[in-house]
Amino acid sequence: MDLSLRGNSCYHCGSVILPEECYETDLAGELRKFCCAGCMAVAQTIHGEGLELFYARRAQTGEKPAAYLASNKIPESLAPYDDPSLLSRYTRLSANQEYLETTLRLEKIRCAACVWLCEQHLRRISGVEDVQINYVSQKVKVDFNPEKTSLARLLFEIERIGYEAWPFEPSLAIAMAQKERRQLLTRLGVALLGMMQVMMYAWPSYVGDSDITPEYALLLSWASWILTVPVIVYSAGPIFQAAWRSVMSFRQSHVLGMDVPIALALALAFLAGTINLITVSGPSYFDSITMFVAFILAARYVELLARQDAQGGAEALAKQLPAICQRLPQYPTSQKIEIVPVVSCHLGDVLQISPGDIVPADGVLIEYESALDEALLTGESKPIDKKIGDPLYAGTHNILNPFLMKIEAIGQATRIAGIASLLDQALQAKPVMVSLAEKWAGYFVSLLLVSAFLSSAIWWYIDSSRAWTVLVSVLVASCPCALSLAVPTAMAAAQGAVAKLGLLVVRGHVLEGLLKTTDLVLDKTGTLTMGQPELQEMIIVRPEYSREKALALAAAMELGQKHPLALSLLRATQIENIDPAILDESIINHLGKGLSSGTFRLGSSEWIGISKHGKHSSDLLASQYGQIHLADEQGVIASFIFLDTPRAGMKALLSAAHLRGIKVHLVSGDDAPTVAWWAHEAGISSFQGGCSPEDKHDYVQRLQKEGCFVWAIGDGINDAPLLARADVSIAVGSGAPLASAGADAILTASSLLPLAKSLRLADKARSIIRQNLLWALMYNVLAIPVAMMGWVNPWVAGVGMSLSSIAVTLNAWRLRKA
């Protein structure tokens, strides 16, 4: 084809346009060319729907020319990301409410050196306040000042150092994961085909078949070379690219990535084989090269599957979101529905959610009532009834009636994205073992290169014909892949497993900390108990009032109140089908005392003017949560006694703690008798009631001064000092306030059972990490001397290295099932 035609490409698909087949149309004020009417129609539809960003995103996927990367000007393809409407989609306010926070998905990072380079480069940008990169999920969370830098600038700066990035959006996460798997599987397929064919051509040399003439042997060697080229160029291409980036950044990072020895071994083997083929002397190594590439890509494919599965905590949330939704553009004047991509929705849009559909964004219900399954976010297995005005969350499942909702948060501003962001921080504060493994893996690469070239130099003097073989074998056999993967894959799998249980790990030391725990400090209300009292007993003092009449009067006074006891009284009237009474006078709220309406009063014992502990048979129940009294000018009418609801899984958690020898403490702000009753009920010998947040902080501090390693569990709001002081802290509940509570992990499930399972999983994770490190150490201790002695061929070394990587990955994968 004429080279002059290559610049004349289709705006939509990129195909070369022949002069006689050119279509043209105006899009956004620019004349665009197309190869056919179909591409032109699709492009017009994309622009008509306001989805021009498709072409900006597509432009990111190609290789960037040097002039593009050298320029300091943000390219037009990235400029749309600074549009206010897109900025609100891809960013959210940081925890301190001072900066914007965004989560970006990274591509092409392969090891700790890649992570270090991206992090250091972003930190040097003016306006960037904080950078946290999670290698497992390949995401970076950036806090930045929008007055000094922009989202487009962040994306461009990452491109300039040879990597790719785009704003992470939950609805696109699953598609990107599938694309990554598909690309690696294609490269693996090419390598396997090349390996099988080259091995077939090399078979006569293995069996010593003397019937093949030198001419045919040379022909088979050249055929092997031709088949090896696409394996080197295409299948192993990312390895060479990663190695080059690592070498170029060595001055800054002082660490070489694990792809460096692999790329060096492949390059040297291919160069030596090609020279030997041309000079018709010595081995060609093409069989070893293709086999090595095939095995290492197979190991990386298994590692990729394990890594993506380990992301299950965040990705299981993310991938639930639909890609399209039903929008009512002319509501309320018209009920006409249009099907649009979720990414094209904006704040204030009205959506219809049909039974069986997933809610695509956060919002509020505005028409019709339904029931939603929120187990994905809260762990609550029962459907939640939703009425007009109730909040709705992205990722929840409509199971009853169709309803209309108004969007209040989209993209990264949704609650589901906030939870995913918390999960992405899981490896930020790395456990000691992870940090040490990454540190020594980086040093090991440098030591490996020195050992390989030293061994080759020695063999050059002993037997020069074996120098190349030993060099390549040492580089391949002792590649630190297994060492680099041993700890991160295990930690990722464990954190993914606990996330599926409903425990969102925010800081990476949680599982390691659980293993060191000597004392567990529990809050009561909202932690050990649900903080949802139920009416247990109602004592009628005056016979002229029936149970129904007294309850109706109390419910009438509590209408509109949000106090837990008020809600409990209202639930009781609903269960017994009692209508609230009609009061003659308005209700007055006496803060901290109770309610009054005319002569009727409803409130505490002190305010009503009676002794809290009377001669009722239910004094014990009174100490479990509390009681209120209904009275008029003649005295007490009735007493209402409440009992708090124990949280599911309480006994399982306490039992797991006792089996581990962990001493349990109960500290609460409730009155001492209530705390004592619950401590006795739960079998906790150490307890303290009437504690302020400062008292809880001091309680933990005293334990730590005695040498205890404290694990604290609280509700995440008024227990912030307690959680911040503890060595390991877990907040029970859900919602945005928990992110700033200082907790190391967040329990979104309504049961405490995941915490009991997490204790057992921590033991299992420690065991598997030790197994992986021991295997990686033993393999390298054995493989390096054997390779240096020249006892193994490069292809055997490649198989051994790949199998060691697969072994540690599959061993870590066992942690998925908690």
C-alpha cells in the first residue's frame, strides 16, 4: 500500500482510507474523515450522546512519540479530564476536606522499582499532597490541590515516565481486567505455539538423529530463528520494556526490577544463538528461549489471576455496577425512558430502576417504594425496605418494585467507590515481612547480575564454549520472581478473603497485628450490642389504663423522635397494630429529661420523680439498657423497660479470643450496672462503665505500658480516641465517617463472625508466608550453585524458575477461601 495513505486514517477505527472510499462530516467544529458510512454513523452517535471522551481515552492506549512526552503542555486528548463535570465524577474531597482525592488505575508496573518511580515522580509535582500506590490492585490514590495542579496533569506526568494511567471508575474495572487477561493470554499463546514448533525442529538434535543432512539441519535452525523472533518481539516485549524503564530509573531508585535479569538473559541468548547460526558454530538456544518465555508468561498469567482475584474486596464491589441505565431526561413532565451509559449520567438526573437491576449511583428514592438487597455493602442478608426520601447506594440490588431515584453522587463520589478506595490503601502501610521481601529482592537482582557475569568469566578461562550457557542459566535460574511474589501475593489473597467476609482492611499491618494481640478492648453499644433496644416489658401502675392505651399515649409523644428508645416504642406499636393516640396539646422536648404534652410526661426516673430501682420484678432488666416512665399530674401511669440486642457473632468472637489466650476487656460510656450486666452475660471478667472517650484512650494506654499489644473494636465515631491509640483497631459499621475514625480496618458486616474468622485467617496467612519464603530461599540456594557449576541448560533453568513462581502463587491462592 502507498505509504502516503497511512496518514489518511479513519477517525473512528484508525483504518487507512482509500481516496475513493472517503466519508467526511463535521464533529464538534472539526472536519473528520471516515473509511465507511458505518464508522461515521457510530462517531456521530458517540458525539451526539456527549461521549467524546471515548476518543480521548482511546488515544491513551497507543505508544507516545518522544516529542509528545518531552513537551510540558498537556495534550488535547487529556484536557477533557479537567472539565468540571468530569472532575466531579473522578474526584472526591479528601478526608481533611482540604484537597481533592482521585484514584487512578496504573498499567505496566511490574515490581517495587516501578512503584517507587511513579510515587517519587508524582510527589515532585507542585500541588500533590499525598501519593499512595497499591501494587496488588495497580491503583494510585492521589491527594492534590486543584489550584496548583489538575487531574489531566497527573495523567500526563505518569505517561511521561513510560507508564499508563486513567481515572478508576467501578463500572469500567471489570472490562479493564478482562482486557489485561486477554492481552497476556494472547502473548502466552504465541509463545506456546513458537515453543512447540521450535522444539519439534530441535528434536533430531536431542535424539542424535544422524540421517539429517547439514543442509536440512541448517534449514531447521533458520526456521527456528524465524519462529523465535515473534516470541522475543511480541510475547517478551513487555519484559524488555519494563527492564528498560528499570535501568533508566536506576539512578533515582537504586533498585533494579526483576525483569532486568530476565531481559538480559533473553537478549544474550538470542544474540549468541543468532551469531552461532550465522557462523554455523555452537548451539542456537532458540528452544531454550521459547520455552523460557512460554513458562514465565504462564507463571505471570497465574499470578495475574491470583492478583485480580485478591482484588475481590474492591473489585467485587466495583464489578457489580451496571454499564448502562434507564434515564428519564424530561422528568417530571414526561416519563419517557432512554437507555444511556452510566458514565454519561450527571448529578440530578432521574433514573428508573427495575426489579432485578443494580442501582448504578448514589441517590435518593423519589417515587414508589421497594425493597433492596444491601448485603454487598453492609453484610445485611435481609432486604431493606425503602420509602420515598430514603437514601440509595450504588451496587445495591432492587428486588421488589420499580422505582425512580435522583442521582446525588456518581463515579468516585459514591459510597461504593469510597469503600473501594479504603481497600486500595490496604498495602500502603506494608507489614514488616512485605517491606523486607521487597527490599532484599531488589538487592538480590544486583547480586545476581554480579554472580552471573563472574561465573561466566571464570568459565571463559576454564571452558570458553560453556561461558554463554552458564551466564544465561544463572540469570534465568535465580531470577527473584518467587522471592518478589512470596509475601505480596499471600497478603493480597488474605486481605481479599477478609474483604469478602465484610472486613475492609485499610492499613496493611492488621493481619500481622492480630497475631501479636494479647488484649482485646471492646466498646459495648454499637459494638458488642447493636444499640437498637427492644421493648421487653411494660408495667401498668394504674388500673384505669390498659396496655394498649398507655402504649398509644407513649407512641403519640414519641412521634418524630429519633432516639433509640423512641424508635423502639414506635416499632412496638406497629407490631401490635396500635395507633398512636391524639394529643390535645403540642409536644415539648425537655433536653436530657424527656417529653411533655399538657399534663402528660414521658421520660427518665429522675425527671418523673420516682426511684429508678423500685420494687418491680424487672429490676435486673432495667440495668440491661434502661427504662422510661409515662406519668400525669396524678403520678406514674406505666413503666417501659428495654433490653439492647446483642450483635450476632459475639460469642464466636469471644470464643476465638479465649482460644488464642487473648484477654478481653469491656469499656463503655454506659452506666456501670448496665456494663456489669453485659460483661457477666458475655463472660468478660475485666470491664469498666461510665467511660468518656478520654477514659477509653487512657485505659488502652495503661495496658500498653504494661507491655500488652492491644486490639480495639469500636463503633468508629465516638470511639475515635480508643481506635487511634490501639495497636490494631477495627471500626464496626459503615459509612463515610468511619474513614476518618483512625481505624485500621472497617467491619461492614452486621455480625462479628468475620472477626473470629479473621483471627484464624491471620494464622493461616503467617504459615503460608513462611512456606513461600522458605521455598523461595531454598530454591535460590540450590539453583544458583547448580547453574554456576554448569550442570543445567538454560531451558531447564527457565522451567525451574517458572515453576517456583507458580508454586508460591498457587500456595498463596489457598488463602482465598477463608
